[in-house]
Amino acid sequence: IDPFAADDINRALIPQGLVYSSGLGHFRKPHFVLAELKRAEMREGVQVLVAGCEYARDLIAPPAAMRDGAIFLRMDAVRRLLWNKYEEWQWKERDTALGRAFAHYGFEHDIERGLDRMAEAESEAMILHEIGEARAEALLGEDWNTMLGQLTSRHAELLVRAVRDHLADSLVTLPTLLEREAIGSLHFYLANLSGLRRALFPALPQAYESWLGTPANTGFAELVARAGSHWLDAARQLASTYHRDPLQGDARLDALAGDLAGLKL
């Protein structure tokens, strides 16, 4: 069977309590994993496959991904990610969004219990992000995927992915976490807002800082409510700019980065 024919492979493996995932990640690098199937469920019409112990994988282990219309969550990878973040944080300033996340899950009292609690909560946040990706994909249409598959500039691809991430999170992840008052996950989300994603959305960490200590502050939720339409417009602008002249598309997208961060508090 072709290694990217995950559906065909899973038809044979899932009845045996196993699950397989494969696909292309950033810069079209192939990923694969063969793992124990912990559970399968449906969320908003999307299949969610949760993997436990991993028996074989490539070197890069994204904790969650959308593959062929299904969400694939890797609990081993989630726990490794969180533990690596915790070890890095030990050498850094304590009073940060990441430190607040670890404090929320009680790492200072019981690291193992804290890691279990955090892995459960953050795996849910990752599923929410992938549901947001599914909604974003439905809104953006096939032109978006065509553009993503043809980009040759690493910066242009990072920009396109960052805008879609913001759209997905503004549609589902952030409003749901705010509605549920998932304080730990909100801290962890802001702790991981870095690089181009942070540069594109400077109003978000500002709203988070204003919200700290005063969860009743509505500014955070109001910004998130406005963000969905902003990032949808930005994504459509990227796609139309690229498709007007695909030969110059990468360069034209690179030039747009500074114009997309217009959302204010």
C-alpha cells in the first residue's frame, strides 16, 4: 500500500487497536507514525483519532494534525512537548505565561499529576485548533490548498500558515477556551504565541496582559470576536494576490507581511 494511503492502511489496522498517520508537513516534509489507538470519536462531523504509545515514527513529531479530513492527535508527542517546555522553563523567568500555565496545573506540588492534567487539557486545545483548521479550509476553498502546495519561499509559506492558524484559532480555539474559562490553556496558548504569529497579531498579547487577574475584563473576548473576520479577509487577500500572478506569487506574499497586522485592541 502506498505510504500516504492512510485510510487504506487504517482499515486494516484500526480493528487491531492500531492507527497510522502520514502526510506532508512544513516545507513538504513527509511525516509518519504507527501507534496504539487509544480512542476514536467524532467532533463536529470530523473524525478524531487519538494515538497512545508510538511504535514507529519519523524524527519530527507534530502533536496534532489534520490528515485527509480526520484529526490525528498523538498523546506521546503532547507529553514530550509539555515536558520539554517545562525543562526549558526551569532556566527562564518564572512569572511568564508559561509559568502561569504550569502553576495552574499544579506542577510545583506534583509534577507527574500536573503533567497528566496538562496533557489532557492541552490535547483538547489542540483538537479545537484542528477543528478550526477544518472550518478555515471550508471557508477558503481549494485555491488555498493549491497555493500552499505551490509556494517555494519558506517565508511565504510560514506567513500563509500563520494567517490560517490565526483564522482557525479565532473561529474555534480562543472563543471556546474563553467560553469554558480554560485558564491554563489560555496561559499556554499565549506562551506559545511566538515568531511570525506573534508579530502578525500584537494586539493579542496586549489583550491577554490586560485580562490577567481580571477574567471579567471583556477586552480579550471582544478582540477574539473581531479577529475571525479580520483573518478571513487576510487569508483571502493572500490567496487572491498569489493567484493573480503565481510566477511572482512568493515575492508578492513576502511583501504583504507588514500589512496584515492591522487588528487593534
